[in-house]
Amino acid sequence: MTQDTWRNWAGTETANPKRFATPRSVQELSALVSGAARQGQHVKAVGAGHSFTGVAVTDGILVSLDAITGVDSVTPDEAGGALVTVFAGTRLRDLNEQLWQHGLAMTNLGDIDVQSIAGALSTGTHGTGARFGGLATQVRALQIVLADGSVADCSPTQNPELFEAARLGLGAIGIMSKVTIRCVPRYVMHAVEAPESLDATLDRLDHDRSTVDHFEFYWFPHTRRVLTKRNTRLSGDTPTSPIHPIRSYIDDELLSNVVFEGVNRLATRMPSAIPKINRLSSRVLSAREFTDRSYRVFASERRVKFREMEYAIPAEALPETLAAIDQWVEKSDFTVAFPVEVRFAAADDVWLSTANGRETAYIAVHQYHRRDHERYFSAVEAIARDVDGRPHWGKMHGRTADDLRPAYPNFDEFVAVRDKYDPQRMFDNAYLQQVLGR
Ligand SMILES: Cc1cc2nc3c(=O)[nH]c(=O)nc-3n(C[C@H](O)[C@H](O)[C@H](O)COP(=O)(O)OP(=O)(O)OC[C@H]3O[C@@H](n4cnc5c(N)ncnc54)[C@H](O)[C@@H]3O)c2cc1C
């Protein structure tokens, strides 16, 4: 954050709040919210600003929880895991390290680790793995500062409706101050990455999806090539063999960031070269295999700036949806240098989870930040809508409350909890009005 302007990571959103605040305790946070309530000001918590949408924007007080961090308590359970209560501003990167020291890990994670736990939960952050849910499914209890400044505890048995709404609450219900997560015994991950053909990958999809713990693939538009990632969980005491630091520097820093930035700059100047570039990129990728602490395998550095839209669709609709995107790309004159990311999740029961009630496949489309994304994203959005797709709450999309309501069985229950706990709309902003209504 600078003195008076806040910008999100992608540079798609800015805010000029009346005030920035960084409370140092839950008591200070509660006093700040009750003061704002008396003055009729909007308040919005912000994490790492890694949402592409305006979900974290406010014209009132922008509250960072960067000083309300760390592990509060660890209560071991009989299965070797634990209930871990963590302050809401804790960044996932720090949490993962601390959990490892306690012999623990998060059940599943997304592909970066800079988010705050509360920010990641609030937009439905997920990873991949058909047996695993998104981060919100791992929450067992919450402490939340409500619109009047009071501090409430909730769980499936205490204020259950508040819990159901707030664990994936878009920042609309209150400001989380503590989160209790069910953690599992720490585990190591064996990663196998390989270039393959799209057709062979789709032929084997049911098998890979159901047998590989964490399966995902990246499809290079304008080609029939993909990069597959198969990650298998191993017990926490398995000896690790991480990628050699030089190979890691070449693959993860040089190729994924420095060279990729150069490729995208070139593609921006010569978009007609993109199909050729993609064919080349998909071939120069070499297979690699390594074993490392799970959280190190899940997350990577992403420094090339891009825009992203991600749709959750019924898992069985994946092949037809990818085929429709491929057809659109081939028919249009639009060129895309970024691979399309495909991931999976188990059905869950979190009210606003994009995987609510159904086995889910995720299709994420990206565009370099210096290039136009709108035509591509609208085309993919129309294709995903045809199969009852739900957009990621933290990534770009054009959906509104009216057309999101039928996509979520508990949408009206969520709105009723918002009405009850924030009747004056203290936590409101333009994005929430768009996706939830006024
Ligand atoms: C490079 C990149 C990679 C990504 N990878 C993935 C991925 O693998 N999987 C995936 O699902 N998503 C992914 N995302 C999206 C990202 O995980 C989400 O947008 C997430 O919400 C960002 O967390 P944040 O801490 O930056 O939250 P912010 O963007 O700062 O805020 C998000 C929301 O959380 C609210 N919030 C923050 N703190 C609190 C609090 N204490 N109480 C209540 N509400 C709060 C904010 O008000 C806002 O509504 C990625 C984004 C980027 C830029």
C-alpha cells in the first residue's frame, strides 16, 4: 500500500480509502470497527491484494491484518492431525512453515502462498485433487468482528449460519480475526511433470483424476500439447530429493518468470507469432520428477503479471468445454500465449463454494497484462455458462447477483445472513453489490 492509493497485485483494481489502518490486536480491530459504525463509514479488510476482482476495494477504511498474525493454539487429535487456531492476517507461506515445525500441514493448497489465510478463504481459494475440497472446507471454527464491533465465535455447532456464511464470505459478513483449521500430519509430495498430448491426457482423464492425489494440466492454446502435473502424497518422514537449485533456478525463475516475461513482451508486439511460440514452448518443456515438503511442491513464484478468469464446471463437462474453447480460439483471430490451467476438486457443502454440491473441474484462462483479455474472457465465460459454470469470486468475470443466485442452492441463505449481520452494509463495495445485490 502507498500513502493514499491501494492497488491489487494484478493492477486491475485501485482504491483511495479515507484511511488505512493496521490494528495490532483483536481488541484494536473491534474498536476500529465500532468507531467506523458510529461514523457510518465503510470498512474492508485486505489480505495480500491477490484478488483480480474489486472484492477488497473500499472508499472507507482499508484494514490490513498484517499485525494480527501467527499460530494461537494447536490441539492435537487422535488421527495425528490437529485443530490449529491461527490469527486471520497470517500469510499462508508463514503458516505452512509453522505447521511443518508442529508436524502438521494444510490438507490442500493453491499454487501460490502469499495470500493471508482470511483473504484466501474469503474468495474460495482452492488447489487441485478430486478427493480434496478448497481451503474453506478445512475450517472448523471462526472468530469474527461483526459490523457493530462485537466479537463473535462460530462453528458448525455455535452460530452455525454465521459460520456457514463467513467461512467463504467474500468479506461481506464481518472481519475474521481467528480461524481454526483442521490440519493433517505433515506429508511429503512426489511430483512428476511431463509434456504430453491433450488427446491422450483427456483419454486418461477419469483414471488420473481418480487415482492421482493432486492432478492438473496446462493446455497450450493453438496446439494439442499439455504439461501434466501428478503429485502424490507420501508420509512426512520420506526422504526428500528437491529439484537441484540450478535446475530450479532455470525452470522456476528463468523459464517461468524471466524468459516467460520476454516471450510475452515479444508476443504482445507480434501476436501472430503466438501459435508458433506455443508449439515451441510446449516442446522445450522437459519432464522432471522430484520430492519435497508438500507446501513447497504446491506453491511457486508468479512474477509475470497477468489477468485471470477461472470457471468451476461439473467435472464431466470438461472435455466438451475445452473443445469449445479450442474451437473458439481456432475460429477467432485471437491469440493466447498463456496456457489454460485445468484442476479438480471434490464436491463440498460450503454455501458459496464454487464446488458446492458437485465434483468439479476448474478451467483458468490467463492473459498477459499488457494485452487485451476481454474478448477471450467473454467467449470463455459464455462457454462456461452453458455448462452451468460458476466463476471464482477472486478472479475476473462478468456475472451478477441475478444470474449467480440460481447457480448456488444456498445463495439466499447467504444473503439473509448478510442482511442480519450487516444491515447497514458497512462491509459493502461495488463488487459485492454486483455479485450479491444491494
Ligand atoms: C498469481 C496468483 C495466483 C493465484 N492462485 C490461486 C490458486 O491457485 N487457487 C485459487 O483458488 N486462487 C488463486 N488465486 C486467487 C487468490 O487466492 C484469491 O484471490 C485470494 O482471495 C487472495 O488472497 P489475499 O490475501 O490476497 O486476499 P485479498 O485479495 O486481499 O482479499 C480477498 C477478499 O478477502 C477479504 N478479506 C481479507 N481479509 C479478511 C478478513 N480478515 N476477514 C474477512 N474478509 C477478509 C477481502 O475483504 C476481500 O473480500 C491466485 C491469485 C494470483 C494473483
